Amino acid sequence: MHKYLLSRKSLGIPYVLFLLLFVLAPLLVLLYYAFTNGQGEWTALNLTGFFSDPNTLGTLCYSFAVAAVTTLVCLLLAYPVAYILATSRLRAKSVIVMLFIMPMWINFSLRITALKEILTWAEGSLAYYPFLNTVLGMSYDFLPFMILPIYTTISKLDGALLEAARDLGAGEFQAFLKVTLPLSFPGILSGISMVFLPAMTNYVVLDMLYNSTYIMGSLIGSYFAAYNWNGGSMIALILLGIVCLFTFMTRGMEEENMRGGALL
């Protein structure tokens, strides 16, 4: 028994080493640069400078706007698709789901380049609609990440709940609002997390679609490109805090919804 416990503990050593080398150590380096200046002296000017600079605050607001609109567009497109696929009796259901996943197998640059050609043909010049092009590019890229968790959640719903709702006099639309939609919130929240957070930082879409505006990811890249590691580290740390806060909020909402579903 003692040898068995030792063997189980030894199996966790590679994971501990991985966390120390690739999670904890980079985070400590980030913290060091964020709270020091170019001379290695401890300072809070990087933190106060971020919240006192209108350019960085404007970039943060713009990033929130891009991420929020992208998430909303993906949700409006993904939920009907996921619902129809999950509730249909099509034999080729898995094939259709695979069609939505297949673009993810193609190189990201090729997909955005193809979208850029389509937008150029439709608009004439990408520079006229930078926000719209960014949202379209982000939505095209992250739509499968919204479809899959919602589809998985709806597929696992107990059909007896819908039958009970109909037996109690609820119509199809009422059963959807009272049963399917509330119970699919975990998938919706998972999809929102998988779309909103990357949309705040994925500046490659902006660059490839000739968008001259900045989001948080491109702002961090510009700081490091200018060898201002201290300012860039602080912005990355603030963004990390926003990501953790958003994840904590969505997790809390998901647990509360699951408790509500259990009471239902």
C-alpha cells in the first residue's frame, strides 16, 4: 500500500514541474517587470500610468466593445444552429457538426486571407469599416467555439423534462423558454468565455484586415516592440486580472444556474 501511494505521488511530479516552469515562473517574471522601472527599481507608476492614460483606457474600452459585439454575434448565430442540430433527428447530424469544425483545421492565416478577399470584393476598401471588419473576422474565427458547448449541453438535456412541460400544458415555445433555455445556460456561459476572452486579445485579425486601431493584445505587443517591457508587463497583468475576474463571474453564474436547474 505504501509503495502504491508513492507511485501515485511520483506520477504527479511531471505536472508539478510543468506548472512551476511554464506557469509560475513566467508569472513571477511578469510581476517583476510590471512593478519595476527600467533601472530595476520598485515602482507603481506602471499601474497608475495605465489608468491615467486616455490612450490605454480607450484601447481597453474598444477591446471590450469588440469582444462584446463579437460574442453577441456568435451567440445569435450559434444558438439556433446548435439547437436545431441537437434536437433534430437527422442521421447526418454529426457530419453537419463536423462541417462547422472543419474550418478550424485550416491554417488561421489562410482563413483570414480568404475572408479579406471576400470583404474587399464586397466593400471595396477595408479601411472604411474597421470595427465591422474586426467583428466579422473575430466572429468567423470563434463561431465554432460557441456552437460546440451549446450543442453539447442541449444534446444532454433529459427529454422527460420537455414531455413533462407539455403534459402540464406548455406549448413548444413555452417549453423552450421554461426548460431548454435555462438548462442550456452552462453551454452558453462556456461559449461566452471561449469567445469573449480571446476576442479581447486576438490582434492578428486586426492586422490582417488592415485595421489601424488597437486592442489589448496589439497594445501589449507595441510596448514590447518598443522595448518597454515594464509597461507591457503591467498591461498584460491587468488583462490577466480582467480574464480571471470574468472567469470567476461566469463560473459563479454557471454554478448558480446549475443549482436552479437542480431545484427545477
